Amino acid sequence: MEAVGHLLHRIWLFFLLFWLGQGRQMAPPGFVESSCRSRIFWMKLNKLLLQGKFFQLEIYDPYSGPVLLDEKLASRCGYVLTEDVWGNPVFRASVLGCHVANEVSVKTDVPAVSNDYTVAWMSALPETQNVAYQQWQLMFVSPSGRKRITVSDAVKLGYSFNNSLSRVYLRAPYHSNESDVSVVSGVNMNMITSTSMYRQRWLLLLIDTTVSCPVDGISFTNTTLTWTVPRVIPTLVVQESTFLSKSIVMGVDDQVIVNPEEMNYLLEYNETHIRITIPTGAGGGKLESSITGGVYGVIYCIDLFLEHTWTDADWQTTKYTVIKSITTPFMPQIPTVINNTVPEERLFNVAFGHFLPDVSLVAITVGNVPFSLREAQHHGFKIYETPFSNGTKAFILEVSFDDPYVLKEYVNRNETKYTLLVNYTLSVGPQMTLYYHSAEVECMIADIEVPEAVGSCDEENLYLTLPTFGLHQYWDLYLGNKLLNRHLALTNGYLAATNSTHLILQIPLFAGGLIYEEVSFQKIKARFDVALRKVRTMETLQMFSISCSFNSSAFIICHPDGTIMVSAQMKTVPAIDMSKTKLRDSSCKPREYNEAHAFFKFHVTTCGTSVRFEGDHIIYENEISYEKETLPGQSIPTITRDPDYRLTVLCYYQAKETLVLGAFSRDLATSPPFGSGTMFPRSNTAAYRRVRQALNVVSRVSKDESFMEFYGPSMAILKQPMEPVFLEVELKDESPNVELYLENCWVATSPDFNNTPRWNITVDGREINGSEFAAEFCPVPVSPRVRHPSHFKRLAVRTLAQQLEQVYVHCLVAACSPTSTQPGSTCRGQYSSSREKKGFPGHPSHSLQGYVLAGPVWIVAPDRR
């Protein structure tokens, strides 16, 4: 029905607010926004003014006064109380509602009586005979048949019927028993076919009150939503041939969108459909963050309405309005972590986004340490938000590379990989659901300088100087495949010193780990190789090599391949012809010689070399001797003009190492280690070194005063000043009557027999306590290991000097037995303590002499052990 004039519609509403505990209050100014669009009253409440409050709505009835709006009244009168996408309460009421006052300014035309006798109309005629007098009744037609009921009964079924002088209004719920679903142009329509009937005297009024509304027609893509409505609805257009579309408009909330394209909306229609397409996130709607199954995402909500005006032959003008609230399905939006770090600034800059404004950061965890935002700022982390033009935001986290919670790893040759492990805790959406997201950010920067070593030499040592930066943190030094630590350095005889910037390593010429590239009578060319390797991967970064040539008068070198090189210095009176010296096999002559030296080179399998096992060592032994020339005399025996000289050569190898019996390898990483060698002469030129018969004695250092556990040959002996060194000397003899004596013992800084300075600790079998060292004999009780206590001597030696680092204990020993008196006997008794002398005083004895060496013993400060 099209009006000739204008209608004025009024409705009176009372909004009453209730503050908890404060009673009933009137609404404040600005609380309500109202408008009238498409013959619908729209009233919106400001949710910000409702915080901490609840409200009720009353509608003014001119006959009964204020009436509280409840669900029953809303259903009967067609009122709707809902929320917009922003959460603001919205009240809608049709201008045909129960309490709407209509003031007609001009008369309207009465629609013409239809001459189109459709099946529905004809089927309704029999029912008109039973229409009650002066009472509205409704007749519903559905697939189950016809039903005629009174208005009061219809209200009980959820319907609302109202009429005025010029209009009839029917409101029906979706999916009632009297409704039916039909498909129109691919869209499901919920339809109620009804006729409103009224009888008065000779007048019978029949009004078609059929309603039809779309129940679907919504489709979604990743970026848009589309709402489709049929353009022509057959139940509302009796004669489609006379159908003429007048206008099609769309709106959002209560606002008509005159130019949809300006908001990127698309309104299009053809002969069969009207279609509205909205980009996801477009203005007028609302994006809202949500969490589903632990996944962050968004939903988009928008309130649309469509108003279609048409005419046809029967109804002149029909205005068809549909209001549709649309919410998209959950759309996962996996947050991204963007590494904006500039390595040169040594500062992580990490962006975490994009998020809607309804997301807030509440806490972070760096490494395994949780921080509230306040704690994070106090620690030194910088956290702030940065907005984007599309209305989203990101959270920025700045953390220094040097922060203790940043992981640091030395990689490649000169780079550090910095790793930031962070876990974000977010509050998401109106429900403030907690959401967790972890991230790992890495940055590599070339901020490490690989050290360069400097080598040098003096007359007896090689030196390696290396910066200490990064040592043991990023890299280590390796000697072959062994870590060059303090223990290995002490075992091999190296001396190490450090200052604030550098490590200085002193390697004596005949220390372990050296490679002898050239050994001759003239010189020794020695090389020391160490590798700089990564701590974690063992990758070799650098090889440091020092090579020097030395002049040495006497030496012994035990090669890994079993080759022994000996430069012997013969000091005899009178002098001997060095060309006539030999090994046990007399065919093994010196390779080179001069007046005082002879140079031998032989293999352990030749020249009469013997082998024996002692502990975890293999010992190869040979002897350099002199072929004496004899002169005939007047009678026997013959007279010799040359001294009797013998030099014992020993090479010690670890029993677990295998000698390479072949070409000598120059690769220290794969070559077995050099053995250790020693020489000691036996000559009749010095009385204290005279040996008439081999004396089998051994020395060892005990770990404590129990003399139960001893240091092995390859074990470093570390002692603090004043801490005793427990020395045990054993005579390997089966005779129980023989007794061992320590004649003269001294301490020196070298294993050389003739080395000076030296400090005596026993003289003629008596203890000597000096300013540098003190010695005391220890008792030897019988035990399973000690069958004959007389075959053992034990000595506790204490170091009083603070400046010494490496010492050796030398002892000349004697084995005596009580036999016939012999002048010049060396066995004059032995003190077992400072108060008791034990021996054979007054008893003549027969003695044999020997020599033992123990060490090295490293005297270290307490904090260096």
C-alpha cells in the first residue's frame, strides 16, 4: 500500500539504569542514539555507560502506562532487543508495533479488490462461512492442511497479530508448525501462507498475510562474505508478469549505504537474485580475535539490511525489508615473528603480529625465565606496540645480544650465533582467553677474532705465545688428539704462564710431544705442533707450528717408529777414542763422532737391544761401551791404558701404544707419541759411581704415607709447599740378609746427575734438614708386599722453598751384607729417624752401589692443583 501523504509514528520508551547497590537511576545524557530507517525505530545504547550496571526497558502504553519489555511482550509486538557487532545494546521496533502511535496527515488509497482467483483464495472460501462475527481469525495453509484459529490462540503459538484503521500486522516466528521451507532461486525461504479474516454484517474481509523470509543464502571465501536473496518471491507476487522493481538499497546497522562502492561493498542484482558482497574486515563490521583449539584467529561480524521496493497489479507498492546479522566462520590467523635485527647494533629487534586491538601482551618468557611486563622492563628488555595502517598492531621486543638469557654459540670460523628463545603470553578477545606462542630467533655476526700464535726459541726451549681470549670458551689447544690441559702439560714437562692477555708455553727440547725433523751429530731440528680446535665440534681452525734448530752435546731421542738416536758425551780421564765405541752388538758403530762425542742411530730390534716390561711401560735397553786396547806386560794380568766406560741407554714407551715399525709419519695427530729416554754412565773414574756388579733397585713415589698406592710413570705428581713427597726405594734381591741403604740423596731441578744447584737431604745415610728441604725416614713394617723390610727404604721429603716449580730426587744407594771386614766399606749404618740409628755398627760389611731417580714432582700453589 502506497501512501498519498506522510505518516508520523511515535513510540515512548523509558530506559532505567540500575547501579549495583545504588538503586534506580535515570539514563545519563548521551546514553541513547535513535533513528528511524525503513519504517523501523532504531535505538542504540552506549555500552561504555553500562559498565558495572544493568538496565531494563519500559514501553509506555497510552492505556495502562509503562510496560516492562520482556520476551513475551517482544514476541507479541515484534520488538527486538539485541547487540550490534561492537557490543552496544540495540532496540528495534516496527512502525506497526503494538505501542506505536500513527498520526495520519492525509487519506490513503484503498487497494483495489483482486480479480485473480488463485487456488489459495478459492480454497479459503469454504472456511469463510465459519468466520466468527466481529472477530479476527487466521487461517494457515501448510502441507499438512488448513488450520483456522482465533488471534488469541495464535498468540499462544508465538504469533503476533495487530490491526489499525488502515493496516493489518502479522508477526510469525521462524520454523513454526505452520511454516514451510521452499527453495526460491537456490535460496531456502521460510514461508507462512495465511489469510486474515474478519466478518461484520454483510461484509467479509479477507486479507492475504503471507510472509516469506530467507533463512540462508550466506557464503564465504577467504576474503569476502556474500548474502544472496531472491529478487522475485512468488508467494509475495501474485502476478509475476506485472512485477516491477522500483528500488533496491542496502544498509549497515541503521544506516542506508547510498554509494556502496565507496566502502568497497558490492550491491548487484539481475532478474533472479540480489547479491551483497562485503570484504572481510570492511568498515561497518567488526573483526574480533578468538582462540579455537589453541589456534589464534579472527571472526568478522556485520549487521546488514536489504530493502527492496516493487509494484505489481495487485498490491501497487510492496516494501520488503530483511535485516541480517552475519558472522563469518573462525578464520585462523597464525601470528608471524619478524626478525628486524641489525647485527651491527648487537640488539635483537623482534616484531610479533599482526593482532587486532582486542589482543594484549601480558607476559613473556625468555630462555626459561618468566617475566611480567613490569619485570621485563626492569630487567632491561624493551617492549612496545607499533600500529599498522589496517588497524592491526604488532608487539616489539628488543633484547641485547649480551643479555645473560640469550644463548651464545661459536660457529663457523669467526662467528657467534646468538639465539633468543621467547614465549609470548597474550590475552585475546572479549573473553580474554590466554594464548601462548613460542619463537626462536637467531642472528650470526662475525665478532670473534681467531687468535694468532707467535713462536720463539732459546738454547734449550721452544716457546708458544697465544692470546687467552676465547680459550676454553670457544676453542682449545690439542696436542695430536689429546687436549693440551694442565695435566698433559705437566706430564710432558711443559711450563705454562699466563697474564691478563696471553698464554706463554715453554717446551723444553726433550719434552714429550716434540717432533724431531732432523737429528744429526751437528744439530737437532725440533718442531712443536698444536691445533686450535672448536670446543663443541672439535673442528680444527688453525695449526700452530714452531720449528727450531738446537746444538746439544748429549741427548737421547726415542722415536715412535722404534728408532733410537743417542749423542753420547764421554768425559773420562784419560780421554778415549770415540771412534772405537760400540753398542752391545759390536758391529753397531757410531754414525758420527769427534773427540768428546759419539752419535748412534739404531732400531730397537737391532744392535743387541733388549726389552722388558715394567708396569705399563715397555723399556728398551742397550749399552754404549768402549773397546779397550791392552798392552802386554812382564807377567799376567795384562795392563790397560784406557778407562773402563759403559753408558746404559734406556727408552720408555707406553705399553698401550704401538710402535710404527716403518716410515716415520710427520702427522702428529695420527702418530704415536715419542718415548722418553735416559742415559746413565758407569765408570771407574768416580768412586761414588763405581759399579762392580749390577745392583737391581727401583724407586717409586707413593700417593700418601700408607705406601699402598703409587704414581705411575705417566702420571703427574703435584704437591704443594710443605706437603711431603713419599719416596720408596726397593732392592730387588732374594737374599734376606742384604740391607738397602740410602747413602747420599739430593734434590735438583733437573734429572741430570751432574746438575747444579742441588740440595742434600741425606749424607752418609743421615737426614739433612736445610732451608729449602727437610727429609725424614719412615718405618717399613712387614706386609704382603714387603716380605723383607731390610730391602726397602722410605723417605718423606718436604719442600720449604716457594719459588721452585719442578724438582727431582736423586739417590746413591748401597746394598750391604755382614761379611768379612773390608776397608773402605760404604755401609756405615742407616738412620731410620733423627733419634735412632739402624745398621750394623761395628760389623764389617760387603757393599754394592746403585743409583735411582724419582720425578719430576711439580710444586704448585694451592689454587692451581
